[in-house]
Amino acid sequence: MRSSRGPGQRAGLSRDRVLDAATDLLAESGAVTMRAVAQRLGVAPNALYSHVADKTELVDGVLDRVLAQVDAPPLEPGGSPGDAMHRLMTSTHGVLIRHPQLVPAFLARQGARGANARHLGAVMLEHLAVAGITGDAAREALRVLIVYTIGFAAFDGAPDERPVPHSELRADFDRGLHWLITGIIESVR
């Protein structure tokens, strides 16, 4: 009886193994190609296509796995949507700081597009809606908060010859995030 498994399955691959190899390559060199991932796994490049459609899906998969580490707190009864947004973006910043090698990929992709990214975006849009910000204004606010957070993570992940210590950058991020969220919420009043 013939096996109905494709090339990737015959090679003993799984989507997780492919994404693990891609994550390692991004961490080591800041770049990834299908050929390099295949070489890392000891398979032909075509074996990867059973698990990812192309390089874009590969990179998106890596980034989305990292976003699974972000805490997306629900709005507590009687709680402030601004506080909930602040906690979500602070958690996102913390995850990016723990994975500085992936920040350039987030910048190049202008964020991420996988299931975890969509979930985090939906949670943030819910918080914005409670604050009275919906539609195009909410999507713009979300985009601004994402760019701010990724930008600060990129700045914080720069080489160690920086004039501003990590602790000061993180305090600046926190204070600036508070100002930004307050300004967004005040813009609808």
C-alpha cells in the first residue's frame, strides 16, 4: 500500500520543526530563506512546502509563535480601557525585548499577520471601542500603538554601545505609552 504522505511528512518534518529551524536561523543571522531552513533540517527545499506555502508564511509563522507569549488581558469589570491597552502593549514590548533578533522581521513585515496577531488586534480594538474609539480611528490608533511598541523595542535592542541604559529606555517607553494612550482616548472626548 502506497503512503499518502507528502515530501515533508516522509522527511519526518512537522510545521513546528520547520518553524523552530526558521526561528533559530533568524536568531543567528537575522535572515531566513527556504533553502537555509531546508539545509538546517537536512532535507530538500521542496519538503518544506508541505508545511508552509512560501517564505512569507514561514516568517509570519515564526513571528506569530512569538506573539503567543503576549498577555492579552481582558477588560476587568469597571476597569479602565486605557489601563488594559497599556498592559497589552507593555506585554508586547516585553516579548519583543526578549526576542530582539526578531524585531527586524517585525519591522520589515510591519507587524505580524497570524492568528495570534489577529487575536491581539481584536482585543485591542475591543478596548478601544470601550473607550469610544471605533472604525478607521480605532484601526489607526492600533497601528500607531504597534509602530510605537516595535520602534521602542528596536531602539532598545540596539548594540550595547548606547548612551541610554535599558532601564531608562524602558521607563521612557512606559511613560510615552501612557501619554500616547491618554492622547488617543482624549481625542474622542
